[in-house]
Amino acid sequence: MDTLGKTITCLAAIAWKTNSSLSLEEVQVEPPKAGEVRIKMISTGICGSDDHAIKGIIPLKYPFIPGHEGAGLVESIGEGVSSVKPGDKVLTLIVPQCRECSACLNPKGNFCEKQDILPSSGLMLDGTSRFTCKGEKIYHSFRTSTFSEYTVVPEISVVKIDAAAPMDKICVISCEVPTGYGAAVHSAKVTPGSTCVVFGLGGIGSAIVMGCKASGASRIIGVDINEEKFPRARALGVTDCLNPSNLKKPVQEAVKEMTGISVDFAFEAIGLAETMVAAWDSCHVSHGVCIITGVSPPNSKFSLSAQTVSTGRTLKGVCLGGVLGNRTVWSSHT
Ligand SMILES: NC(=O)c1ccc[n+]([C@@H]2O[C@H](COP(=O)([O-])OP(=O)(O)OC[C@H]3O[C@@H](n4cnc5c(N)ncnc54)[C@H](O)[C@@H]3O)[C@@H](O)[C@H]2O)c1
Ligand SMILES: [Zn+2]
Ligand SMILES: [Zn+2]
């Protein structure tokens, strides 16, 4: 291939400073170093976490190339890379799987120590960047930076997919779908006939709804301040939609009234302390399970009435639906 071993000049979207519009720029993308993979991106999704990064809610170093939900073709590989080869169809992984660290060696979690989200260095594992623009160093986001025609990622941040995968759609399997679906099926383990509430009906919330429905939930209450999200939510399985802005009482009170007592499973997919507390308060006092998927700003804190904790309900956070990137736990649920 004529790009092999050469720096590639291509287009990428750059966030130059906090909360600015992205600008499309010509960037230089260096060849992959040892243990790295250069990918020709075919499609990328836009996840709430990219929005958080651009707004500084997830603090990243500027200027950076956003994006982590990507599907592409391997253009070239660095020394020692063995899991993918040029031409392979791949997805990028915002949470890598090094298979060696304390998180990877424990089957109960997936937040690999080699992740670059919280905190973020904006650099590859060797502490350098592969991107420049007009001679200036450009930082990576989450070691994925999929808003670029070409990107370089560590081998542990890439997974090979089926050669027949539809590349225009498969990018959402990179984050939003496993995050939400896995939160319901894998982390909460929603049971048939149960009641659920989902706070936030964006990409993650929609996939949570799909997971609740697939698990046989009898009632799924969807909560969002944007009613344009309601038709799609209903099509995916939401049985009742609530807009907290139109209620004269706290949304958790409305959920309790609608269900007679409260729900078996509550999910937060927004990233706000107040909706996390509302999700907790919506859960059954004895056996309720509250799952937090939303990512909140760095100094954000929430407090719960201490008395509501000792009665038995569970509060859990979950990253990428508890899915183990390139390992096999996910396959037992599909
Ligand atoms: N834990 C993980 O592994 C993981 C993975 C991906 C994304 N996330 C996080 O999940 C969250 C959601 O991501 P997304 O991609 O679905 O975002 P999104 O922007 O598509 O959806 C968020 C939804 O929340 C709604 N909303 C905003 N404020 C609200 C309020 N006060 N009350 C009710 N609804 C409100 C919005 O209208 C929108 O529909 C983000 O915080 C993101 O960072 C976490
Ligand atoms: Zn994401
Ligand atoms: Zn690891």
C-alpha cells in the first residue's frame, strides 16, 4: 500500500478550545508505532461522552480530535501487532482491554487501567501524539479520535469484527448499544415481568430500553425533557413517557404513583446528580436496583438519605454495559 510507513494528510474535526464549534482541518497522521494500529475510518457515531468532552465536562487536553465510536478498516499495523491485519474491519474501543491489569484480570469489571478517559492524558501509551495540524501537536481523545479520516489507536483499543458487518451502521456497537443494552441485561439483569424507569432517552437510554424489553420487562417508563425523543422511545419499548418539566411534583413521586409503589430497576443515562438521585428514589425500597451510566462533571456530588440505603436496594455504576471488549462475556447474552 502506498501509505504504508508514511505520514498521511487527511481531514479531521478539531476541538481547539472548550465549548467551541469543531473545525474541519487538514491534519497529519503519523504511522503506527509498535503495538499500534492505523485505521481508515468508515463511520463514527456521536456519543454523549463526546459532547461532554467538547464541553469540558470530561476534561481533555486541547486541541484534540473527538470521537470514540468508530468503525473502519485497518490501514497498517505497528511492530508486534497480532490481533488484526491490514484490511480487517474493526471497531475502536473507548475502554481498552489490556488483559493484564487488575481490572482486566477480574471478570466483574472492565475499566482497564490503560483507559484514557478519567483522567485523560490525550496521548498514546508511550506519552506522544500521532496527530499534528499546521505544525501544532493535536491531542487524542480516549486514544480513539474517530472524527478523523485516519486515526491511530493502541492494539488493545481495537477489535476485529465480522467481514460482513455493515460499516455504515456498525459504529454504534462500539459504545452506545453495548453500554445501554449491557446495563439492562448484563449489569442490572432485568427480570421478566419487572418494572423499569429510564432517565434520558438519548443513545444510551434507547439501548437500555431495548435491553429492558428484551429481558421481558412488563412496564418501561421513559423520562426526558425533550419530547421529540418519545416516539422513538415508544417504538423501542417504552410504555409510558414522562417529561419532568410538565410535572407539578418530583418525577420520582410520579413514578411511585404510576407503579403503585416504585420500580424494580431504575437507570440514569444523562449524567446529572439530580437525575441520579431521582433514579435512586424511584427504586423499590427493598429490592430495587439503580444503575448509573451517565457521566457527570468532575466535582459533581450527590447525597442520598442514609436511611434509604440500609433497606436493601442496590446502587451500581456500569461502564460500557460491563461488556468485556474483546473477551467473551458478551457472547453469553446474545
Ligand atoms: N458509563 C458508560 O460506559 C457510558 C458510555 C457512554 C456514554 N455514557 C454517558 O451516558 C450519558 C448519556 O449519553 P447519550 O449518548 O445517551 O447522550 P444523549 O445526549 O444522546 O442523551 C441524553 C438525553 O438526556 C436528556 N436530558 C438532559 N437533561 C435531562 C433532564 N434534566 N431530565 C431528563 N432528561 C434529560 C436529553 O434530552 C437527551 O435525550 C452521558 O453522560 C454519557 O457521557 C456513559
Ligand atoms: Zn460513548
Ligand atoms: Zn487492563
